[in-house]
Amino acid sequence: MSPQEMDALVERIGDEILARVGGPKAPSAAASAWPRPQRGYASAIEAMALGSGVTAGSLDATCAAASALGLRAVWTASSWTPRAYRLLAGGSVRIGAAVGFPHGDATPAAKRSEAETALAAGAEELLTTLNAGAWLSGERDRAWVDLLAVCELARSAEAPVTAALDAASLDGAELVRAAIAARLAGASAIQLTGWPAGGSPRAEQVRLLAEAVGEDLIVGAAGSVTTFATAAAYAAAGAARVAACDAAAVLADAPPQPGG
């Protein structure tokens, strides 16, 4: 598929989906409990060890907590992947590497190189950020080629790719269309993130994506998540995964686990 064909397909599918879901909806009443995953809350929570403040010590602590709590994954910068691999390899916690995070404005070649380095160092999953600037400039084909470069490499390594979408830059119809482009590029999940602006996505944005593409993509949310109530609101909106900056705090005030 050429970039031009992709652009036309995204537009057509996006229009069809938006007509079906009726556009953005106001959030329903706040949920008091997480729709409980079969293996418990922790299995749907991911730890984010990303940013300039991450040190060897803080990464060690994050990985140890993730293993103890039974989290789904730990996401960290590709430069920390070798250390995360030494700490997590052979366990149940997935080793995730972020590529071009959080702004997504690196070149496709740079992202592909970073992804290749991370996979060689033991990353089991990749998180790559959509170039929202190119997308909003009307260069959706360029943003798609960018995603495709990472997804094709990951496919050869049998590693799933999550596409991060900036909730502050994209909204409504553009979020839905960006999610469609991510699926066409080969991503298996999307993460609605507030990291570029240091905030969090809105629950209604998560709900829109879950209603629009939830049958084809895993929908996740990430941001300044430090309480169970925030995580539960995202889950109630349709997020199957929630990436938290303090997973231990999120789980500390969670209701009893199923069967607990």
C-alpha cells in the first residue's frame, strides 16, 4: 500500500467509524471499581520508567516492584533495555522499550535504529510515538511511514508494537484516524498518552478510541496515574492497560482482588 492509498483508506474508514460511534461522548458517571481482569488488577498495569530522572537505582527499584506486584510490563528508554533485561528476563513482566518517546518527531531512520538496538538488547515489545506534528500538518502519509518503519522491524522479531498517541495534540476525529493508521502500519495496541505535555489523557478520549477501534486494537492509557481511582476511570472507559508512574501507589488502595 502506498502512503497516498493509506491516507485515503484512513479517511474512509475514519468517516465510517465516526459515523457509527457518533463522535466524542461525554464521560459517564465515575466508576467506583475497575472492571476486574481475570488475573487481577496488576496484570493490566504497566510501569513507566521513562524520563531524564531515571537512574540505575530507580530502574532497579521499578523492575523489582513490577516483579513483586506482577505487573504486565515495564517501559523504559532503549538505553536502559540491557539493564531491564538483566533484571526481568525469564519472569512474567514484559520488557518494553520506548522508541522516539515522548514527542515522536525523530526521523524514521533514527526510530528504526533505536528499535533495532532495543530488540537486540532483549526488548520484547516496542512503544513508538506517532509524529503528531507531521500528522497535524496534513502529512499523514509521512507519519504513517514513520510508524511502518518500526512495525516492520518489530514484525521480523515477532515483537508487538504499541503506538503512543499524544492526547494533548490529537483529539476527536484525528485520534480515531491516527489509531487507524497505527493499525494499518502493523501496531497491535495504542496508548493514549499525556507524557509529552506532562499531563494525562481524558477518560472520554479513551472511551472514544475504545468504541471506535477496540475490536481491532488493544487500547491503553498513560500519564500521571498515581491512584487507583484514576486507573479505574480509564478502565471503565475501555482501557485494557494503564501505564502508571507509581504502580505500587495505584494498587495500594485497590479493592480486594477477585476471590481475595
